[in-house]
Amino acid sequence: MKIISFLGFNNYIETNYIHPTTSQAVRTKFFQEALVEFYQPDTLYVLLTPTVATKIPRNGTISNWQGLQEQLANKSVKLEPVFDIPESNSLDDSWLIFDKITNCLNEGDRVIFDLTHSFRSIPVIALLAISYLRTVKQVQIEGVLYGAFDPNAQGADTPTYDLLPMLSLLDWLAAADRFVKVGDGSPLAELLENEISENETRYDQTVRPLARKFKHTADIINRISLAIALVRPVEILEETTKLEEIIKKAESSFDKRAKPFGLISQKLTQEYGQFALENPTNSGNLAQGLRLQFQLIDWYIKRHQVVQAMTLAREWLVSVLAYRLGEQDPLNKDQRKQLENALNNGQSKLCGKEITLISPWDDEFEKLPDFDLFSTIWNQLRDIRNDIAHVGMRKGAEKAKTLKEVSAKIVLKLKTIADTLS
């Protein structure tokens, strides 16, 4: 295990540093020595500016770097200096510091960061480095320590704080962003499920109700995520209703044990609450359900999910036609087939082609004022859906860029139909 620390230029004073989770105390003027005693690392990296490495602090007799070396001389830790940390604040200097920090670690390393004596922009750079190392090098961050020495509290012990739980907010924000932007809620659900461990629920009955609420919320997020990926509009509308309900009911629970989720929950309800509708296939909810399904088509297209958008758009047009012609069951397979035949026949009539498969809906469909629009869009949807389904494995297949552009134009035409729903 490694520790990355920063050494400053102050003339440090001896104090009792207290371990962040135990009563262990180490009396020293250098917090780095306390860290070595607390965590027994294999290597301690110390970042040093030229001033800290060579100059003597006011009222001192040796440089802090020399003093730290002498203090750790008999400790079983490898002391690694990282020299030439810039003392200015230019962007190039910031990148140099970032590189020096990240170069200390290899893929899969375990590390504790000590920010006690970091200065100016270095804490921000260190936090960015931590995020990078976790994501790119799969480095396991085991602590972000701060020794809260107070020079005015003479003789008092110095508490030590581990700020790592605060950094989890970055994970929550990234997971929420993924759920909002692409509909993948699995990372967010995993964070919720892991917030209270199985061991904790096994030995502490008081947290079990919270754990159940977190798991229930995670299950709903996973179901929404899967329904979005597999284009299940009815399921999406129903499950987003449940998400709104559970977030409202469990709000206080999130504040107790999953504070980051509480901070992002409003964003989630704003994003997915727009689709919430109970029993969307009931006759009284058909129009609203179809309007929300169009919003979902638009949601897909704005997130460049063309396959999902066009797959849903094709079925949505059949459902809208069923509603406009008075069919009360949008999921009736036989009726949907007849409605598709009517749409095919509509396109044939516009092109002057012979109709070979008559639908009982043909006459009623042709009476609709937007018969031409339905028939034209249907033909476009049929073509683009087939092109997408064949994944380009045929001659004359459209390029992906063209499919995206055509899809966006189709959605604009579908909006004209969606605006007629009442």
C-alpha cells in the first residue's frame, strides 16, 4: 500500500494526531509520521517544492524535508521524494503536478492521499488525479486524509479526518448523469444496493428497513433502465410512476445513509417523472399514454438512440391510428395487424398501386384528414426500421449518418400527429 503526501514550509509543532476511526495516537510534528504508524504503508511519496526541499523555515534549524527524513529513518517504509513541484499556478504547472501524482501509481495499486499540507490549487488537482486514477488505472483509493491541526488549541489533540466518503459524490454524480443522458441506471442502482452492506444488515437490525428501501429503489431503477434499452414504453411509463413514489416516501432515508442520492433525486424525478403514468393502456389514459410515448421517442432521438427511437415510432404510429379509429385495446395483436395492413394500403393508394390484402379499417382510415401524412410517414418508418434491423448487411444500405438525419426528420413529422392527440 502507498501513501501520497505533501510537505509544506511551516515550522511544524508537535501534537498528538488521532487515528480517524480508532483511539490510536501518535505524537509528532510531521503528520506523515503519524500516517506511517496508522497504516504501515510500503511506500510514502512526498511531494516537494524547491523551497520545501532545500530552505529552512523561520525559527527552524533544518529544512522540513531533512527533518522528515530523519524522523522516518528508523521506520520500515520506503520514502520516495517527488521533487520540483511547481510553486506557481499556471495551467502547465497544474498539469505537471497532475502527472507527478499519477506517475507514482501503477494499475491496481492501493493508496491513501494526505491533503493536510497541500496548498493553493493542489487539493483540486489531487482530487482530479484521484478520479482519474480510479477510472483509468483502477487504483483503489483507501483514504483521503486531513490532519486538522489548530495552532491556537495549545496542548489539544489533533483529530484526523478521512474525506473519502465525500468523494463518493463523484461516483453518484457520474452514475446519475449516465442514467439521465443515456438511460443506463445500473451504476446508480449498484451504488444504492451497496450503500448498506450485507454484514451491516446481518448484525444491525435498525438499518434493515433502510436497506430494503434502497434495494426497492435500485430494483425500480434497474427495471426502468432495462425497459429503456429494450424499448418497452408501457413498462417505462408504469415504472417511472413507481420511481417518483419511492423517492418521495424514502426521502428522509436517503438523507440518513445515502446523502448523495438525496442530492440527485430531484434531477431523476424531473427527467423520468415526465413519463410517469399509471395504467397507460386503460381506455381513459390512451391519449395521455400516446403523448408520453411520443415524448419518449423524442427523448431517444435527442440522445442519438436512433434504433430505439425508430423501433418505437413504428409501433407508436400503429397505436395512434388504433386510437384515432376507436380501437380501445392498443395491444390487440390481430387488430394491430389489420391496422398495419390499412397503413400499407394507404401507401399503395398514394402510389397508385394495386391493393392485394384488404383491411377492415381501410375505409375509415381513408376518411381521416391526415390520411396522406399517416401513409407517407408509415412508408418512411417501414423503410428505415427495416434498414436498421438488417444492420447494413444488404446492398444499398444507408450510412449511419443518413439514418440519424432521416430519423430526426421523421420525428418532426410525428410531432404533427402527436399534437392532435386529446
